[in-house]
Amino acid sequence: MVNDFLVRLSIRSAMFAGAITGFVFGLFAGATLGAIISWFAGAIVDWQSQLGFSLGVAQQLLPLGDQVKSLESLADRWFLVIPAVGLLAGLFGALIGLLAGGLWAGLVNMGLLPIQVTVLRRDAPTPLRRANDRRQVRTPRDKAVGE
């Protein structure tokens, strides 16, 4: 076995790996954000209707009164909002991961971030060690108090 440092790392594969990682993370975070947006839109619509009924005021005079129709559509179309926000956040995460992977591979190739690897050479096989082949070095132990 030989311990050495990585000389060259493929920038394309590092960027691809970064894009996949960023997309998966962005998809999860975006779907969660889409669910929160849709839920808050429904909660605001319910709050608006209860506030308008209890105060006896028209909904247009309440805060966010003009946006009630768009908030209702967000709350009603949650099955479209969640995947759409998830995909948009996933694409944004993929772009960030793509750039980060390329930067990381470039820094590794320049030698600023060395990566130590261990390689098993095929031309010089190493003998396999068994558990009973190890030499046991016994060190003198001090006795604990009370022994």
C-alpha cells in the first residue's frame, strides 16, 4: 500500500457531483418551503375572513385585502405550488453545487487543498496479516488501588 496525494481531480465529475448534491438538497428544501408558503397562504385567507366577519369590515380594507384572490389560489393549488417551488429551489441549488464543485476541483488541482489517498499496488501484493500473526507487546501495568 502506498500513501500519496492526489495529483489531478476531474473538474467535470466534481461539478457533476456538486450539481446532483445541490439539486437534491434544493429539491428537499424547496418542497418544504413550498408547503410552508401554501399553508401560510391558507392561514392568512382564513384569518382575513374571520377578522372581516368579527369586525364587520370589508376584506379590501384589511391588511393584504387586495391579495386575497392570489392567496386563495396559492392555498387551493398546493399540489402545484409545492413541486414548482421545489424544482426552482433544486435548480438554484444545482447551480450553486455546480460552481462549488468546480471551485473545489480547481483548488485540489492547484495543490491548495491536498487530498491524501492510499493505493494498493497490483504489481507488489502485500501479504495478508492474520490476527494471530501480530506480536503483542506487553507493557507493565500499574496495579489499581485495592488490587
